[in-house]
Amino acid sequence: MTTDTTSPDFKSVIVPPPEGSLVLEIRKLNFFYGQHQALFGVDLPVKKNAITALIGPSGCGKSTLLRMIAGLEDVTSGTMTIGGADVTHAEPSKRGIAMVFQSYALYPHMTVAENIGFGLSLAGRPRAEIAEKVKAAADSLQLTGLLDRKPKALSGGQRQRVAIGRAIVRDPKIFLFDEPLSNLDASLRAQMRLEISELHDRLGATMVYVTHDQVEAMTMADKIVVLNAGRVEQVGSPMDLYRNPQTPFVAGFIGSPKMNLYEGSVVQENGCGIYGVRPEDLTLSATEGRWQGRVKHIERLGADAIIYLEVDGLGQLMARDKGTSPYQTGMTIWATPVLGMEHRF
């Protein structure tokens, strides 16, 4: 079995934070499912008190990496430290972490209070201590009036808060979130994003957050780790990844609608492998511009409108315009990149 941790076109873009500020540090981590390698030489420093989001398409390895941090999967090779202690092969209970699952994993026969305090009860902690910690967690999560209810009497958002409360009472070094909002509807997801962000600020907690939703990552995270086929593609702040993507993959993955990407030769960019421009970095005109195209479709979203153009020799081009955009399907218009906002890879 080989551990190919390098790729000829792969370059690390991680800038290590100052020494002493790390809670979690992963170095050259590899993981195999049988003969299949799922993670390749992952390096990941996680700063204290920060929210670090792991994001990427299905099958990229983000949930596997989270499970390895939790100790639920065995490391094939590489090292992992939490709080400076080597936990590469430590039991989950010895790592100082608490995990919040997508499915909530609540016990249906227990009350909210019993669910929140279950881990402490299992550890044999005194009843008075359990009651105190459950009350404090319930107060911070606005669950005080629900402590006697069973999970079936709660909404999805309330169940999620109970699952978070169960993690809070353990005073972990790191909170691990595995797509915790994916079962909620859109409006409730927006509310829970705000609640988790506010909770993070109150607790000063360190969180590692797995999501497939880039909106969650962009709005909540201090740092985003973009994974692609088991490798770290780029690490940076949300706006750094948005404005300065290092690879076409990151450029196309971060942003909604996604960046327009074309072969350099198609757009007559000599020496450019891949050319990109974001929809909002295009100026539209009814009279002149760089690319002429026919309006195929318009998505009117209120404040904004997404214009889909069919450009001869180029194919589809997406542009973002104001919600009161005067253009209509079937019209011929021009699109021009804003100077300095083009990307070349």
C-alpha cells in the first residue's frame, strides 16, 4: 500500500499562525479505506477561539477528516495534536472534543435536561454539578422553558440547540460540527447560523465546522479549508478565497452564482491556462462591450438579477445586474469585465 501525498500541480497555501495560538494541529495526515486513499497529506492548523469551516463537494473527505479529529477513524499516517498533546491514536474520550451531529442523536425517552446532562451522568459527575451546568447551557441557548420536554415535542431548531447544549456542558477544547443545519429549512438555517455565531462569540469557543453549504462557511467561519478529492486545495479567510482563489477549482466552488471559467485560448488570453471572471464583475451594455451575446434567461431575485448570455465561441456567460435590469430574454447585449477583476490561472 502506497501513500502518495503529493501531486505535481498541488501547492500548499497554508500560512502557519503564530506559535502558541493553535488548539489543533494536523500534519501530513493520510487515510485509507481499504486500498482506497481518501485523504492525502493533509496539513491543518486550527487557531484557538476561531471557527474553521471544512468545505468541498460530496466525497471530498471533509466528514472523514472531522471523524479523524474526533477519533472515530484511525489515522493511517501523519500526526495530530490537540492543546499540544499528541492524540494521533488517542481514544475519543481522551481528546477533549465534543461533536454535534447532523441527526442531533437525541434520546427520545429523555427530557431536554436529561439529554443535555447525559454525558456528565455517564461520567459519574455529582448531581449538583450536572444541574448547574445544564441550567447554564439552557440559559445560553434559550432552552430554559423546555427542560422538561421530550425531543418529539421540539422543533428542528430546538433539537439542534439541545444537541449543542449537550456539547457545551462538557467544556471541550474543540467543538466539532458535522453539517448540523442540513436537516433544517432555509429560514431556520439562517436563524441557526446567527445563533451558532453568537454562541461562539459568547463562549470564545474553538469550532471546526463541516458543511457543503458555502453560505454557511462564508458567513460563519474565520477560516475556510477547501477540500478537493482528499487534498487541501486552499485555506484562507472567506473574502480571501472569494477574491484571491489560487486554483480554478476554488474559483468555481466559492461564490454563487459561480465564477465564469474558460480556457485561456477561448478568450484570447495568451499564456493563460484558465481565465475567470465573476458575474458581478461584468458590466452590461446595450450598445458596446467585449463580448456580444444573446440573453437566454433571466433570474430576477429581487435586489439582483442573474443574466444568462449565449456568446458565440464562448458559450454561456453569467452576469449579475440590478434587480430592475432593463434587459429581456432574446435581446442582444454586450458584457465587459471590470478592469483589474479578471482571474488568470
